[in-house]
Amino acid sequence: MVNSEPNVGLLDEFCDSIWLEDGLSRNTIESYRRDLRLFGEWLFHARGKSLVEAAEEDITAYLAHRASAQVAIRKSTQSRLISSLKRLYRFSLQRGRVSLDPTIRVNSPKTGQRFPRTLSEADVEALLAETDVESASGVRDRAMLELIYACGLRVSELVNLKLSCVDLNTGVVRVLGKGAKERLVPLGEEASSWIDRFQRDARLEILAGRASDYLFVTARGNCMTRQAFWYLLKRRAAIAIPGKKPSPHTLRHAFATHLLNHGADLRVLQLLLGHSDISTTQIYTHVAKERLKALHAKHHPRG
């Protein structure tokens, strides 16, 4: 039986390549690596092969295995898996690691249109109002929630935000997004006010003499983790909006949906969200269509 160790070197080389060529985020690259590592482990134990020895029938057998009732996955996850496999074998073919691409006849499953889960404006207001602002950590949490909703940030963008990236004088935050691409997003009065309050007192109290470049810090002087922010959001949502279980990304969707409801242009939304392609932003077009239908019904004489 072959040694599975060669897979590690191949995956390292592949991940370095897509990072350099495409500037993909660390989270995206980790997802690719995880998908491919799991396939490599299955291939080694089930077929006695390394990744470069895989044939088309091995790929299809693994996809059938993943789609079985015991390890069922969503179509979107299946699509990402197939995408990672296709990229790996295109890379291997270009580098002479394989002579044939075993994924060339493997197709991704069709995924139906999925509308992002969001919150109403009343839900968001209730969530923000729930935060206990009598403590330093409570002021920090309120500032974080205000900011992620005001700017539509990804959770990784929020927790990794540096002090130098927030300009309260101009009311703008400089965000480092996917692929190390920067964008400027207006803060708004509420978010600016809470960040100012947090910086003046609560942040200094939390740091207790420590120094940190990060805006949102913990008692250890580190930036908050994505998991910790998810937990605080979950805890506050359970009280403020019981029955609803928003994720940090739900607040990003709420930002986009509420902007469109109030007349924002899709192209402007694309810039604010940091989408490189307008097609990504178009998941929100159903919101714009509903708004236009409501306006037509209200103002057209035959509406």
C-alpha cells in the first residue's frame, strides 16, 4: 500500500500556488485544503492510492460516498468540493504531476437559487438594544455589532480590524477583504459614536496597560476570535429575538437587504460589500424586485 505522505507536499504546493495567483483568503484556502485532505485520506484507505494516482472512477466513488445518507452534504458544499478537485488536478497536470485530469468529465451539481437569510430592521434594533453597556466588554460588544451592521463586514474583517483603519474624523473605515483587497466603507453616525465611546474608555480598561494594534481587543490584549464573536451574537440574539439564530453573516445580509430596501443601487452595494463580481451581489436582486413591485403597486394608476 502506498504512503499517504506525498499528499502533504502536493497540497502545500497547490495552496501556495492559488494563494499567489488568486490572492484567496486564508479561510478559502483552508476550505480547499480540508476538502482535498479528506479526499486524500479516503483515497488512501479505500483504494490504496495517493492523490496523483486517482482515476475518474475514484473521484465519482468518493462523491457517491460523500452524498450517501451517512455523510450527506449540501449541493453547495458538493460544488465547492468538485471545484477544489478540478483546480488541484489542473494544477497537477500543468506541473507534470499527472498525465490525465481525472475530473475532466465530473460535473458540479446544479444548485437552485438560494436567498440569503436576513433579519428585519426591527430585529436588528432589538438585537443592538439588548447589549449591556454598563461594562467595558458590553461597550465593546455594542460597538462591534453596530459596526458589522453599519458596514456589512465579514466577521473576519471585523475581528481583524486595526486601529489605524478607522478614521472617525471622516467617518470611514478601511477594510482589508478577501484576496487582500482594500475598500473604504462609510461608518455612519451610530457606529462612529459607539466606536468613539469604546476607544475613549472601555478599550483602555480592557487592555489594562497592554498595547495592541487591534481595535476590538480581549482581556489578553489579543483581537477577538471569529468564534467568540459568533458566541456573543448567539447569546444576545437568544434574549433579544428568541427563535431566530443569526450568524455574523446574517448581519452582513441585513446590511445589504436594508440598503436596497431604502433605494441603494446594486453597483454601489457591490463596492460596499467588496464583491469582485456583480454576479455575487445579484443574490440580492430579489429584494430590489420586491421593492420595485411595491412602488409600482403604490404609485401606478393601475397598480
